[in-house]
Amino acid sequence: MIFTDIIFSKWNKKKFTPPKSSITSFVLRIFFHILLFSLFIIHLGYGQCRGDINLDHTVDDEDISFVVNHILDIDLIEGDGFDNGDIDGNAVINIFDLIAVVDISIYTDSEWCDFPPIDLSLAWQVEEDLSYFDSDSLQNIVNNEIAALQYIRGFIVIHRGKILSEDYFNGSSIGQNYNIWSVTKSYISTLIGQAIDQGLISNQYVTLDSIFYQNSFTTLVTLEHLLTMTSGWPENGYYMYLENILDILLNTNLVWSPGSVWYYNNAACHINSYVLQWTTGMNPKAFAMENLFPQLGLGNPYWGVDADGVNNGSYDLYLTLRKMVKLGQLYLQDGYSADDQILSSEWVAAATSGQTNYWYEYLWWLPGIGYLAVGLGGQYIAVVPELDLVIGVHSATESSSFYQEQLLDIIYDQVVPLFDLNRSLNNYGINFEHITNAIK
């Protein structure tokens, strides 16, 4: 009905009435224009922010109203809004563009527009225009909820590749490096994925005898078991201080059948570092310095080593908050930094899929919304791909479980909903029980 109203409004304004003899051909021309234009739009796809007239990163009824008013010469669209509204790129916004904007609005259902992957090797950009979301509520949460937490040190919110909010507390600062503790595990997972992408490891399903040597245990335990905390090996609290630790770990008796029991295990996870060393011929940090750290703009960070000089596969990587969350943005961008894919989409999907356990996959936690890298004391990279959202936290290592539960509740119950435009995540069940029980 809206299209008919616009067409006849234009005719009335221009004092134009189509001759009766040409009505049929006129209608046919309109029909074929719409058909061809629709085919053009389908071929083009709805990337970036086409149709976002008011520049709020969504396409909805407001944008449709802007186009209607422009076509009726009531309020003309200019600048970037005009470029977004000129769907077919002919330097005119007309009825066909209106049809496309309506179509985009229906198709996207008030979701955030796509955005191009940012170059992660560069410094973060700060979003200057916060008018497109409820920034006052976010600032109130930070000022009144986050700032009141005893052990909080840094809190950052990144949306669509730009910083929206960043604050430091209790003597911390933007340039301070922290031990990110078990967030290191998510970095190790990424390096394993890159080694597989490069063909240095055939896949994550190989048994460890194909990487190291054969014994009664390595023939049973796969690389995937190490990545999912289901190897069956017990913990060894001294693994960082014992020489020849790889042989010690590989020759330790299994407590459970591999794949049968989930058990959070730093020592077994450290074997992933030796997987990288044996398959790439490089220490994990050396491999990262070629394949990951420069691409994320991380410089040359400190990363602790065991008694044999191999980087700790479970913790002891030191990063600033801004640098730590680069990994979350990489996964959000499906492994891309700008146009360079440095991690395969297949690995991003597999590492965060929940196929093995609904709460944990390849050294990433699955809280029920998106995925989460977790470190001792409350070091977090929360990634919500559906909302283009990354949230990072640095906390004091000596924090309590109660503090960590409070912090996670604030992130997922208060901050995340600010960006959930159509409340699509309302029915997701959030569960932090495994996280708070394992990370102490």
C-alpha cells in the first residue's frame, strides 16, 4: 500500500496522469523494473549498512520514513545517509531504492548491519558517536556497578570493531600488562588451529603417538582430547618446574578413558605447547611471533616457560587489556584481520561450537551466549558474535568466586542486553557454574 501511496502522491504533485492507453505498458515497466532490481539486490546481498539512512547501524522503520520523505521532497537525505539509501548506485533515491530498503528491513529484522573486518594489527579506534545505542545506560553500569567491584582493574566494551567504553580502576592503567592466566589457553588453541590450517598438523583428531611417540596412552589420547579437557590424565601441579616434563606427562597413567570425563587440567593442556614445538619446529611464542602476534598488534609480550624452556600452554602470557581482547575480535571477524585471513573460519567454528560439551570446546568456554576466554581471578574476553560485541576484563588475581560471579552477571545480564536490539538472546540460558568451579 505504501508504494501505491507514494506513486500517486508523486503523480498528484507533478500533475501527472498516465494516459489510459499506456497504463498497461506503464505497469509492465514498473513490474520489470522491480523484478530486475530485486534480482540485483539478491545478487548484491545485504552487506555493510545499505539502507541505513540515519546512520545508527540498523535498517528499520525510521530509515523507511526517511526514504519516503526524500522521495516526496519533504526532507532530503544528504551525505553518508544518501549513499546508504542509494541502493542501486545511480545517484538517485527513488521508489526502487525504497523497495530495497523495506526488503532489507524485513530481511535483517532490526539486526546490526554487517561491518568490514578491522585491521587488528593497528591500534583500536574509539567510537566518537555513541548516539546509536543507549550509551547513558552503559556508562551508568560502568560507574555504578563495575566501579564498585573490589577487584576490578580494567573494563572495555568493543562494538563493531570500535571501543565504546574503557575504564581502569584501583591504580590500573591502559598500559599495564597483566598475567592473563588461562586466557592463554585460548591463544594456544588459536596457534594449534593455525598449525592445522598450514598443514603442519593433519587435524585435531590425530592421536598423540602420531606426533610424539607410541605408548599405551598416546595411542588413545587425541589432540582434540587435550583441547577439550577430556584426555583422561590427572593434574600435575609441578609441571612447570620439572625437567623432561613431556615424558613425565605422556607416561602418566590415565585415570579415565579418553573422551569420557571432562576435567580441567593445566598440565595436560600444557602438552599442546609441545604439540606446537614438535610439529612446527618452533616454540609456541616463536610460532606466534610469525603467525599471530604481529597480525594482532601484540608486539613482543612476555610468556613464561617451563624448566625445559617451552612456553606455558595454560597460563603466564602477559598483555594489556587492549591487546588481550584482540583475540576475541579475531574470532568475531571469523579469523580475518582486514582482508587477511589468519585463522580459518572452520577452526573458529569448531573451537566455539559446543559439539563436545555444551560448556567448553577447544579451550574456549561456552556460557550460553557466544563464547568466553577465562583466566584466574576474573580475566575475561566475552565474545557475542550475534551482536558484534566483545567485552574484556582485567581483575586482581586474588579475587573471590563471588566477585567473579557478580562480574559475569553484570556483563551478561546488564551490558549485553543493551546491544540486543530484537531481544533474540532472551531465551538463552546462561550458566557460569562450570566456570566458577574450575577457575579458582
